[in-house]
Amino acid sequence: MALLFGSVVINYLDRANLSIAAPLLAKDLAIDSVRMGLVFSAFGWSYVLCQVPGGWLVDRVHPRKLYAMLIALWSVATALLGFSRGLAMLFGLRLAIGAMEAPAFPINNRVVTTWFPESERATAIGFYTSGQFVGLAFLTPVLLFLQVHFGWRSVFLSVGLLGIVWAVAWYMIYRGPLNYKGTNTAEIETIRRGGGLVDLGEQNTASARRGFNAGDLGQVLSHSKLWGLYIGQYGSTSMQWFFLTWFPTYLVQSHGMSLQRAGLLVPLPFLGAFCGVLCSGLLSDFLVRRGFSLGVARKTPIVTGLLLSTSIIGANFVRTPNGIIFFMVSAFFGNGLASITWSLVSAVAPKRLIGLTGGVFNFIGNMSSISVPVIVGALARNGDFSLALSYISGIALIGALSYILVVGRIERLPDVR
């Protein structure tokens, strides 16, 4: 859990560092807002497009080697951003970072499926997922400090160097359960009996060696149960991308807050989401241990969280800063509560296709990284975000209904070769 947590913190620092450096970077390199928007979008395009091939790769390359290589590559690209001299280099490097980060969450999911029984898996997923909010809520001030004292280039250089060190640490430390010196037979049997796939990827099987098979992709696109997960994930990530892109602008334009005041309030919803993530995993695994079915244990925090996320629409009916932030924190807390969706991928995907299923799951979910910034921008052209918040609330409701009506019983799907 600690290794995955650190990897997610670095992953999200690399996503967010451009937004931190953007004001000074754009001024220094004479990049206007339209072209800066193009640079912001580069990550999302390559990240989404590489999800399916990335998931295919996760099924074939051991996490120890693949994750270390990817973290090192995207960290080198991040550090090189500190040497950028113009638009083309910025755009190209952000494309590279998005492509290299695409397999990250499918790898995370594969690791917890290997190492944790069902009764502990949601806690593990909630813990490492909380790293994305830790990076944004707690470490953003550190990067701002570096920028103020050492310039915007130091933001990229410092995060890139941290990632390279972490890639080495991952490779040196991580092993699967069967090859880790700290495990014994009793622990491995406990994981196996609890539904953990301890031998996943440890053997050089023919299926791991074979190339891309359209039939495998057809499998993970043909089950309505999986489509329920895909739609639900889109509903969840749409909320995240609103906060990652438009939230500060919303506070300034829609409510006339100063940049300084908005800067103080922006971390609060992320802290709410952080608390929601931690509560989600603990609650779900508690329900499993108390004898509730896996479906009830996993769906309860997810559906409750998505329904709570719809409360963002309440900000349309208040005008005080305290009222606005109350609804924003409540909505993002709910989004954090719904964050253990990867636990359902672990439980439902065909055993041989966990990586590919995770890639499709993340591909469809993160289509929101492209659609939400564009749709919200179009709905809020005059500075009024009322329709935009209604849209985000409605998408969260659709996500909740998808888990209730489409996903159905939680059970592993058969592998039809």
C-alpha cells in the first residue's frame, strides 16, 4: 500500500504541476490563453488514447519492471519541461507524460488484486487512491514555494527528480507475493483463500506471450455488467475533472472572489475528498468482514458517494463563501467515498484480462478529461456556472443509477477464449 500510495502521489503531482507553473510559464514564454489551453489538453488526449494498449501491456509485463520503467520515463519528461523554450516542446512533453501514465492505475489494480484478499482490498484501494488528493491538497504549497523562490522551472525539475528516485525504489522493493521474502506460506494461502490472485503474472504463459487479440477486447466490451462499471466511472471522474480544471475559475468568475481568497479555499474540497477516500475503503471492507455480500459492501459507498456528489448543484442556490464551499466539500467528499470503483474491476473482470478491462474502464472514465473542460467552458461562457454545475450533478446521478441498475451481481465473468 505504501509503494502504491507514493506512486499515486507522484503521478498526480506530475498531472497538476503545469497548472501551478502556468501563470509564470505563460508570461515567460509568451503563450496566450488559447495556446495554453491546448497545452493543458495534451495530457488528456494521450492518456485516454493509451488506456487500452496500456491495459493490454499490464497483462503481459510484470508490475515490478513495467511500473519502474513508466515512472522513470514520465519523470524524465516532467524534468525536461523545466527546459522548455516554446509551445511545441511543452505540448510534446505533456503528450509523452499522458501516454506513460496511462497504464498506472491498471497496474495499481493488478497489484492489489495480487496482494490483497477481498476483505482487505477496498481499504488498500482507498489508501492508495487518497494519494491523488494528498498530492494536490498538501504538496501544492510546497511547489508554490519552490516557484516563488527558484522560478517555475524548479517545479518540473524537482518533481521529475523525485519520480526518478521513486522509480528506482519501486524496482528495488516491489515483488509479487510468491517472490517477496517477507511472505510465508500461511500468508499466501490467506490471500489466495480470500480471492487474491497471488500467482497472477508470475508464470510465462502462452497467453502472456501472445500479441493483441481483438477477441479479448470484444470480451471486455460485450458484457453489460462491465458497461455499468464504465458508465459509473465516467460519472465519478467527471466530478474530479471539474475540480482539476474549472473550480478556481468558478470561484473567481461566478462569485467574484479574489485570487488570494480562492487560493485559500481551493484545497478544502480536496481535503474532503481525501477523507471520503479513506472512509470508503474502511467501510467497504468492514461490511465484507461482517458478512455482507461483496456487491452490497462495494456498492454501498460507491452509490452513496455518487448520490452525495449530486449535492454540488446546491451551490447554485447560495451566495455566501461558506455556503458555496459547504456544497463543494460535500460533493467532493462524496466523490472520494465513491472512489473504490477499481475494487469492482478486480472482482468482476475475467482473470486473464484484468489489465485490459482496467484499461477500457479507465479509457471510458477518463473521456471526461476531454469532455468536461470543453462542456463546462461552453456552458459557462458568460461567467455563470449554474448550468455547468447542473450538468456535473446530473452526470453523477447517471453514474449512481448505472451501478444500481446495470452492474447487477458482483461475480467474476468467465474467460471465453
